[in-house]
Amino acid sequence: MGKTKKIGLGGGLSVRYGATLRKRYVDVVSEARRLHRCPQCNSLTVSRKSVGVWICRKCSFTFAGGAYTPVTKLGTTARRTARGIS
């Protein structure tokens, strides 16, 4: 038997871990790798530097965010609370 090709982000997982977990893995990794909007210069140039650290390639603005997304639901709620808006 020949080896099958590894296609896409979840291709390296082969048949392991189950289809649902492979799909979830692909969703999370593709979200982390895509470009996000910068909170300072508002351009689509923010990429992940390391876990929880995000950097804008245009204005070099570095900020902390979630592990896989620069803005989390908890962070949004905390920001609203700090401003006094509920």
C-alpha cells in the first residue's frame, strides 16, 4: 500500500483522533494563521507572533490577546466593563 497525500491543515493527523476533532483543529489553526485587523492602525496586517502575542506588520504595534484570536469574548466584556458600558 502506498502512502496517502497530506492535504490541508489537518492532513498531518491522518485518520487519528476522529473527524470532529480534526475539523475543530483545522478551524482553530486556520483562524490563528489568518490576518486580523490592527486595533491601532485598522489595517489587516496583524499576525500571531507567539501564543497570546500579536503584532501588526504595518505599524509594529505589539499587544496581548487570546491564544488563537487577537480579541476574545472575555476581553471584549472586560473592556466594556472598564469603560462603564454594560
